[in-house]
Amino acid sequence: MTMNKILIIGNLGSDPEMRYTPNGNPVTSFTVATNRRYKTSAGENKEETEWFRISAWNRLAETSNQYLQRGSKVYVEGRLSSRTYVGNDGETRVSLDVNASEVRFIDSRGGNTGSSGGFSEGGSIPDSTGSSPTVPSIEEGGEIEDDLPW
């Protein structure tokens, strides 16, 4: 058995962009940044940012395009792929691309960080409280609460 699954919690770097494939399927693309802070052996504080390109399809694309905006905090679950390309400056770069199967909105457009909602590729819609039983929730301590035994 093999598995390719990635979980990302981060902030949108730009507003989502929705387009349609030639056969009419919607796809929404957006970038998510994650940060890592650490101290070097010399005691210097460092911060690294990783950028991920996210693609959401069909109903998940429509919902992501409707509810997300630059700066939104999201939980994204999906399949990771990487690709190498040559940038305009001639440098070889690597892009980390995620085909999203679930997107969870950790904060809302109104800035009310107490509510969250999300959608999955299957199209589950959160109830009026914004909760979705199939996606883990982020608790106040920053931990993901789930039913996994480890």
C-alpha cells in the first residue's frame, strides 16, 4: 500500500482565482504559506516560509472561491506533487502543488476567529454553526483534535 497525503495549516497569500476547464469543470487556485520559527546553534532567531500552490476542483473550487480571501487561515488536506521549472531569472525552482480534497476555513471573512467551516471534495456543507463532522477541528491551543489512536 502507498499513500500520498499532506495536511497544511497556513494563510492564503493571495485571493483565490477560479477558472473553468474546456469541459466546464471549475478549478480554483490559491497559495498557502506556512511559517517555521527556530533558533540556530549560534542563538540567532530564524524564520522560514514554505509556499504551497493549492488546486481545488468542482464544488470545492466554487466554495473555496466564494469564502476564502488573501490572509485567510485555512486547513488544507490533499495530495502533494512537486514540479521543477525555470523562472524568469533563469534559476531552477521547485513548486509544491497540492490537489485539495478538503479545505477547512479556520477563520471567517468577518474576522470572527471563533467560527470555522469547511468543505470536502465530496461536497459536505457545514451547518449553520460552521462545523463539519468529517474534518478535524482546530482547538484553542493550536492542536488538531481528531479520533486517531496515536
